[in-house]
Amino acid sequence: PQLGYYYPQIVQQIRFSGAGIEAQGAAVPGMSLYILIGRTEDYAWSLTSAGNDVRDVFVELLCEPDGSEPSRGSLHYRFNGECMPFEIFDAGLLNGNPVRYPVSVHGPVIGTATSGGRPVALTRKRSTFGRDGLNLAALRDMTEGDATTPEKFFASANKFGFTFNWGYLNRETTAFFSSGRLPKRAGG
């Protein structure tokens, strides 16, 4: 795995042993439902970052519902010919302070700029946004011993939306899979 050798990591060694399950490997402390990198009695798997591009930046033209000139602080943007309000996402409190930010149909606002003299908002759309928890299905399959053949390994790893390179081996063979929910782009 792509983990540094000389500084603390965000993984821990873990072992699951019980009725119908025998697996061990590395898991995230406090979130150890399933093993990230490990082995069962029949196979082993590992993953490293693949680095595929799953994020796009969009330029949202800012507007005001009353037709007045927008500013960089405007909370409305133009979409499909309409002046629409940004959704305000409430992430909760950080050190007692509320953390809120505007979100367009293309994702959260990451900054503002000026384009052709007009104020715009920059948003970032990630193909896996809102689907993060679905990645657990792949790790569950691996941990629970469901990837006993390369074909079953491919089916399991394909449930992982994040971009990772997966290595796999069992007693007869090895396999490789590159996972990722890659966005569809115009012209591509």
C-alpha cells in the first residue's frame, strides 16, 4: 500500500474470526467494519491509489432573482436559463462555529472569480459525491470471503467507486483491477 514507513498511519491491523468469516489485514481505526487490504483463507488483496480524474470544475454565472447586477457574494446562479438559488449545505459545527457552504447542481462552491467582467462561482463536481458509503460493498465482499475467483474479485472490486488499483491472488492465479466511477465527459 502507499503508506509511509517512518510516520504514523491511519490504518491498524485487524482480524475477524467467527461463524463464516476468517479474515485479517489493515483497516481504518474507528471505522473497522471491513478490511481495506488483507487476506482470507483462500485469497489476498491489496489496493493503491490509481489517480484517475473524477473531478470537474464548473463555472457558474452568478445572478440575482430581481435582475440586478450580481456580486461575488450572490447566492443565486444561472442554470438552464433560470436564476436558481444555491442549496446551502450545513456540515455542522467546527469548534462551535457553523460550517455551511453553497452547492450548485454541479457540486460545492470552491471559490469565486471574474469572467469577462462578470462575477462567477467555481464549483467542483466529483463523480462519487454522495456515493461514498457504497464503497463498503466491495470491502464487505472481500472481507467476507466472496472473491474466491478472479471473476468474483472483478465483480466485487467494481463496486468500489473510488479510483484504486487492486491486486489479487489466490492459490492458482493473480489478477488486477482498476476501479473508479469515471465521469462521462463531452467529446470523450
